[in-house]
Amino acid sequence: MDIGKLAVPPGSEFRLRDLAPDDTFGVSKDYATEALSRHIDTLQGLHELLYAENRRSLLIVLQGMDASGKDGTIKHVMSGVNPQGCTVTAFKEPSAEERAHDFLWRIHAAVPKNGSIGIFNRSHYEDVLIARVHRTVPKAVWKSRYEQINGFEKMLTENGVRIVKFFLHMSKAEQRRRFNDRLSDPHKNWKASAADFKERRFWSQYQTAYEEALTRCSTEYAPWYVIPSDHKWFRNYAVAHILIHTLEALKMKFPKADPVALGIARKAIGVKL
């Protein structure tokens, strides 16, 4: 699959209507399912390289409407990585302490350290999405945040953080189907939220807000990818495929062992030099 078809070109205007949320680009479910299994193994090896090299980190940003599959993507795509080197941060409504700081303060604190992968389930983009749709801050405030976000992400990149951002693009009809599934399945009732259903009233406003965020904040150093997500199997396959491409582009290598320390260790266990 050509991942360029899912990338938002920096400096270009992006419209969600130009990419169907049920598109699979000719990829079959059988192929995607088999490929995902291989991708999980590949990601495990690349994560080990990232950890061993200990020079940089990977930050994965997941955004999408309610029920678009942020949790499911983490569960299925990242199932093979070592949990010791992977953190997931779910950004909820800011606490009183967080509101007393700038909007990026709590985000920066969760950025992954060298050698690790950090996953943001929602992120700093909520401050140009929900803040915009529900007018929790003046327009002049959220308008200024796009450039602040770009500057923040550029600073992270220059300090060894590789950033890749995914918008899980789901149709309104598919969201309704998933909401109804939560209500009808006793094992999924706990996921049902009255607030999520209420947010459907703002669907078009959120689409507009996302389009501006994708347009203004997809950069060479922190690209946005729009993932058709009506089919969960394609969503997982596409995200895994892009993550492998992103990590392989770093051209990581295992560090060379200290020959003195290696010699001492070999002698200690009786290995001939």
C-alpha cells in the first residue's frame, strides 16, 4: 500500500470528504489480517532497536471521533511491543493544576524518553478541537494554538522525538452502528456514554475543526495520516504499516558493545575469546 495516499501533504488544504472512511485501497481483509500478524513481529524488533540505541523516541498521536477505535488500535497494533518501553497517555479534561498552566504543559510531561514509544490517546489537539467546538476559550486563543503546536512539535523533533499522527476517519453512520452495538451487547454496555451520544450533534463542527488542524499542522517533521476506519481490520493494518515505515526510516543500529566489558563477561562465563 502506498502510504502517501493517506498522508496529508504539508502546506495543502485537506478535506475529509475527499477520502472515503470505508476505503481499503484494494486491500482485502484476509491479506490485511495476515500482514498485521507479520507487522506486529516487525514492530517488536524495531522497538527493541529503538530501546537498545537509546538515542531517540517515537511519539504516536491518535485522534478521532468517539468510537473511531483509538483504544482498539493500541490494543491490536501495539500488542507485540515490550510494555517496559511503551507508555500510553489518555488525555481527559484538564485538572485544576493543569488548567493553571499553558495548554502544552501536561503534554510535554508525557513525551516519551529516549529509547521508548509514547502513545497519546487524544492529545494537545483537543485544544483546537473541543475548545473550538464548545467555545471554552476565545477564538483568538485557539487560533494562535496551531503555530504554537507546530513550534512545540518542531522542538521535540529537533531533540530526538519522532512524531507520527493518525486521524482515525470514521463515518457518522458507522459511529451510530458502534454506539448501538455498545448498547445491545452486555459486555460493551460499560463503554456507552450519554456524553458521547450528545457530541454527535456537533459532528459537522468537529469535521471542520479537524480539517483545519490537519491542514495547518501536517508538517515534514510531524506528519498527519488520515486512516479510513470504518473497517477496523484496515485501520489496524494501515497504522502498523505506517509505523514500520516510520521506524525503518530512522535507520537504527544496535550499539557496539564495549570490548573490554565484553571480554570480562566472556571470561567470567568461560567463553573462549
